[in-house]
Amino acid sequence: MSKLIPRTLFGQLLLGILVVQAAFLTGFLSYTIVSQRDTAKVHTRLRMDMQLDRIAAACSKLLAKGDLASVPDALELSRVATAIEVVRLTDLTGKTLAVTSNGSREFDEEETVLLGQTPARHIYQIKNGQWEAVTPVMVQGKPVALLWLEPNHAGSLNTMSVLARISLTYGLAALLINVLPIFLIVRMTTTPLSKLRGATQYVIQHPELGGVFPLPVTVANEAGELTASFNAMVKKLEDQRGGLLEALALLDSLLGNAPIGFGFFDAELHCVRANQVLADMCGEETGIDPERKPTELTSNAWATQTELQVAQVFKNGEAVRNVEITCESEEAGGKPRSWLMHFYPVWSGEMVWRVGTIAIEITERLQAEEMLRKTEKLAATGRLAASIAHEINNPLEAVTNLLYLLRTHETLDEPAIEFVATAQAELERVAEITQQTLRFYRQSTSPSETKVADMLDSVVKLYQSRINAAHVVVQRRFRGQPEVFGFSGELRQVFANFIGNALDAMPRGGQLILRARVGSGRESNGDFSSGVRISVTDTGTGMSAETLKRAFEAFFTTKHATGTGLGLWLSEEIIRKHSGSVRVKSRTGAKSGTMFVVFFPDRGAGKSEVDSSAASANSLFIN
């Protein structure tokens, strides 16, 4: 039944109106027909009474005269009235005395019953609904015969049919007349509502509302007011949606470009939303698949710990902060990376709907802290070495003086004098090492001219024992007497790093070539100028392409436990401080080796803006 009901408001209103009108018309026709039928029944009885009286009177006169032959003519004359169909005259036993020409049927059961009763007038309906009547014919006050009358039933039916047609025609006309204005009124009401329904669907399906609204207001009634209110609502919604989209775009841009990872997890531990930083932590270049868990993307400790903490927040509904996670990363060549993670619940009513996470990579910070600790140890070692060298220097002077006096003593023979001379030479060597150590630590407060040859020779003397132990041959190829204007202590530290790295690369011997000459080169700002070119070349194992690319990167080292990764980085900073530049060339294989080429312009550190505090004034031998 429900399938027959229209789904539109217009169809439902129209169907309801038609049903109501049809019910009203049916009731009206039924009432009219029943009412007319009852009225016709009363009129029929009255008419039959009058016809019975008139015909019975005529028959009574003829029977009183004994003129039975004229009775049929009298009966035929009675049929002149169209309302009479059959007239029959019988005796009291039912024997027919006279009948009209169209009456030839036998008595039926009801008529037979009436014959057995006392003669009296009866008007009744037989089984087929037709009317019949019987009345006694009186002669001198006594019943002598029975007069039977059957009215014209077709006429009655025709009258009722005409009445029904008239009523039906009137009802249908009234229905059409009523439905037409109702149809127009319903149409005027449902058309704006239909447009509103379509507009509502459009608002739901299309974020952009331009080009469709405002809707035209075509009626001046409540539907028109509703359309105008809807237009105002859509305008406000469009303004709010524009502001919301702008805010979401800014938020997406912020989350997408933030240097920290953001993500949200559902109760099944799927990462339903994440920015690229968090995706990179999972090793996903194109974003995280929301249908997969972190442990399904990567097997590192980060994924395991993240799922564990997310499940804990879903269970307890409490935030978990400052969770430090460390694991190996393929992007970092298998080296460990560390993150500081925060997990917090996102509530929907009284249940945890999502768990948000914030991931901050702290790898460099931890490395920096570790390097700072190592640097502080080195600085403390440098201060201790300088203090020891300073303390040793005073007794060395006394021992030197005593050896000088002993050597000039008259009682010594020739072998003793030679022993004293040898001890004096070794003591001078110890004193020279002590002085070189103090030079590395003590930093002058202003730049000065430094002879390159003397500076390189002092560094070589510092490493002389390593040079001899490794059987390294040192070649000095200096042209002229080049000088560099700068901080001598920092310059010594730069070339100490270069020479120390060269010796590390030649554990089984080789050649260390030091060159210095006046020439031209590129300054730190890219300009060409005249100055001093210094190179340190070794015939060691060389550096790979990857190592060469990251040679001057802070905290990058190939020496593992013995290296800090700050030596070359600090050297480059010192060279730039002196407005210079540095280049490195290296190769591996049969003719392996590495060459560092440093250029210092003539203007040096004295003619540029220089921070007088050395970048590494407190550290020795950082490599």
C-alpha cells in the first residue's frame, strides 16, 4: 500500500485532495440516491393507491351491472397511464376474470399467500424488487373480486438512472471545479518547496555555492518568505564556509610544512591522517596509507612504541608526553635517529574518538649535546695540557741552566761532556714541545702577521713523534716567505686538523706534502683577489664520494669512537672567519690521496668584521 503513495509533497497533497473529494462525492451520491429512492417509494405507494381506487371503482360499477364483458376494456383503458404495466381481475380464489393483453403469467408464491388471506389492500415488493398491489372490488359493500396491479418498473428505473446521472455529473463537475484551484494552490506551494529541496541537496553535495544562489522569490506568501530566509542562510553559510576553508587551508599548510610530525590514529591503530614529516618517519614518501598500521609499514622501534602508546591512550584516556624513541633509519644510512613523542586523546562525547600524536626529531640535538660533552672534555684536556706545559716550563729552564753549568765544569772528561750535550739537546726538544702546546691554547686578542712556513713547521714538530712512528716523509715546498694576517692560534688549529687527518690516513707510511705560495683565489664571498694559497696533500687511503660530500658537515666523522665530527667543520668556520675559502680533492684506489687547498686573501681577518673570540679557543686537536 505504501508503494502507491506518492513520494513528493505535491503528489501527496493532490492524492489526498482527490481521495477526500471522491469520498465526499460517493457519500453525496449515495445519500441522494437513497433519499430519492425512499421518496420514489412513497410516491409509488400513493400513486398505486389512487390507481387502485380508480380502477376498482370502474370494475365495481361494471360488476354491479353484471357487464363482465366490458371489464377487459376498462382494464385496457387503465394502461393509458404509463405508470401501469399489467392489470388483472380475479375472483376471490384467484381465477382470472379479466387481464390486460400483456399479462399472462401465473401467480407467484407471494401472490398465492395473499389469496388465502382475508381480502384487503396490499402494496408490496416481490423478490426482484418490483412493486405490486392488490385490492378487493366491492359490490354493495361486499368483496366480489380482487384487482391486481403491476406498475411500470422500467419507468421507475429510468427515473432513478436519470437521477443518478444528474447527481454523478454534478458531483464530477463539482470535483473538477474544486480540484482546479486546489491544484493551482498546491502547485504554488510545492514549486518553491521543490526548488528549496533541490537547493538543499546542492548545498550538501557542492562545497562551492556560487552560480546557483540566490533562488528567485516567485510567490508572496510563507513559501516566498521561506525562500528568502533560505537565501539569507545560504549567504551566511557561504561566508562561514569561505572562512572555514581558508582556516583549513592555513591549518593544512601549517601542518604540512611544520618541521615536526603530526598524526591522528583511530581505535584500530590506523593512522587516518598524518603530515609528510610523520610519513617520512614511516618511510612512506607519498603519505601514510590509512588502512595500514605503522608496524605494517615499518618494523623499527618507532612503529612498535607508537602503537603501544596509542593503545594505552585509548585505554586510559590520558595523555602521554615526552616519550623518547630511538631507532635505526634507512634514510640516515642505518644510523640511529631519535624522536620526542607526545600522545593525547581527542574526545567525542564521553569516549576517545582519536589519538593525536606530535613527533619532534631530536637526533641532532642529542648529537649536539654529546658533541658538546666531548668538546668540553677536550677543552678541559687542553686547559690541563696547557697548565701542565706551563708548570713543566719553569723546571725545564732550571734543568737547562744546570746542564749548561755542568757542561762547562772543568772536571768532566770528554765522554761526560758528550752525554751532557745529548741531554741538553733532548731537553731543548721537550721545551720546544711545551712551547708549541702553549701556543695552541693561548689566543691573541688581535690579528697579526703570521709566517706560513713557521706556522706549518710548528705544527709538524707537534706531530713529529707520530710522523716518525708511521714512517711518513714530510716535504716542504714553499715559495718565498708568504704571510697570513689573522689569529695565529686559530690558523695553527686549522692546519693541525688537516695534518692530523693526513697522518690518520697513512698508518703504514706515505708522503705529506706542504705547499705555500703567493697567488690568487676565491674569497668566502665568491670574489677573486690576491693572497696566499696553502695546500696539505697526503698519499693516504683517500675519501669516498659520500664522505667527500659530507666532509665539512658538523658531527660527521668516519673515525667512530675517536672522532667528534667537528674538526673540519670548525676549520672551515675559521677559514671563513679569515675571509678565505677551502677546497678538497680526494680519490681512492691505486693512486689514492687527499689534498686540502686553502686560500687566504691579503685583507685577511684584520680588514674584515671579525669576531675576536676564536670559535675553538678552548679546544685542541679536534678532528
